[in-house]
Amino acid sequence: MSEALALPSYRDQAPGVAERFARLKERPVILDVRNLTKTFEGGSGPVVALDRISFQAHRREFLCVIGPSGCGKSTLARIIAGLDTPTGGQMLLDGKTIDGPGPDRGMVFQSYTLFPWLTVRRNIMFGPEVSRGLSDSSAEAEAREWIDLVGLSRFADSYPHQLSGGMKQRVAIARALANRPRILLMDEPFGALDAQTRAQMQSYLLQIWKQVDITIVFITHDLDEAVYLADRVLVLDAHPGRVREMMEVPVPRPRTRDQFVSPAFIAARQHLEELIHPPGLTENETLPLGRMTLVGDDVE
């Protein structure tokens, strides 16, 4: 890695960033992951998906997790959510061991997981009624607040099939937050959206995050998305999944899309690119394809 791309160099391009991270680290630790390991049984023996993963997330931090295919990003999110069990290690949420699903963690997936037979209002009311035991009237009052927060008041009585992809994900975010979790886990939630809608959803998410006392752990494969959204980026290696680096994002807040061409943003993205795809490690692969055309001219 060149000296110009070292972390201190591009951090220095954004005045005030060091102070911002000093304040972040003074906040309480919400999530403490210690030596987390996950092993699957494969056809030719055990496969280590996660190997002694350790990190912390602070209150109201936006933490992105990136890494090459097979690094265990989604597995990590599912284990924190309690949807899968670790082979070893420990996870603490507010100092208490995580040993299964709970309303203190919300999750938003890439696929649209709304109940298709319920309206937007009823989808968001589901958690407060079932998990928190609120009455119908209290759950509806809370649902109205979340619907307003995500900007879907006009669609409160619409069904999921009547919404666009971005609207569905806004409802999914509101439904997850309606349980008032300590952590919101998001597993590539915008991966199925077109580029324009994805950009809108990133902006919406930052606006929502500012208004809610929530820590976000966001899984993504998009390096621009990670730099745009995160306070810090957890970079994982693959086969097995191990922590490569915890990178502090040097781009000042509030974030705007104009920052995509700023020196700090470009340097941060390039640093992540080199962590995931080190120079010289991967070569261009030549596929063993046979000739499938009789056209006389070649293409490059």
C-alpha cells in the first residue's frame, strides 16, 4: 500500500474527524463481539465461516461490514440477530449475553419481508402488539409516528403489492424500529434496488438514523455505500472470515453525494478496495470457452 493511502494521511484531509471519533469512543459500547466463530459441516469436512471475529459497536454508531464473497458478512448478521447459533465466542448486548432472537435487535433483509396480507399500518403495528404487548390503539398510535418518520403517511392503508421497492424497504425499516431495538441489523437492504432508488434510500436511512436512538450494523458489498453511510467500516477477509481492519471513515458529517468526489472519500474508497482486492493477489481469469459463433470478425 502506498504511503499516500495510509489511514492517517486521508484522515488528515478532513478537519475535525479525529475529534468526532474521540467522541464516538466515549459513548457506551452497545454491542461487544468476542472471538466469534462459526463452523459449518461441508461435504468434505468442516468449513470455518467466521474465525475469531472481535469488534465493538458504540451507541448511535453507524457500522458497515464489507468483505469479498464468502467472508461471512450475512452469517455474522444472522448470528447477532439470533437467527443462527455460533460455534464459539461470545456476544454481549448492553453487557448481556445474546443467546437467541429478541426485540432488542431489529433486522432488515434484502428481500421484501413484509406481510402481504397486511396494510402498511398493520405491518408496523405487528411488532408492538406481539412483541411488546401494546393494545391495538397504542400500537396504531406508534405506527402512525413511524409512518410519518419514513414519509409514507399517504400510503398507510396501502398493501405491499401497491408499493415500490424503495417504499417497501422504508416500511421494513419502520417495522423493525417500531419494536424500539437497541441495534438495527441490515443485510444488504438496498441490493435489489435500482441505482436511483438505492441512492434515495441511502439518504432516507441517514435522515432516519439522525432521529432515532439506534446503533446500525449494515452489511454491504458496495464500497461507495460503506464510505457514504458509515462512521467505521469493519473489513473481513474470506475463507475463513476474519477481521482485516476496522477503518474510521474520514468523510465529515453531514454526508452529501457531492462528497463522492472529495479527496477524503476517494482515498477511503481506494483504501477499502486495496484491503479487499490487494494489488497482485488476483489476476484476470481466462474462461475456458469454445467458439460459439461463425461471425467472421472478432470483438475485444
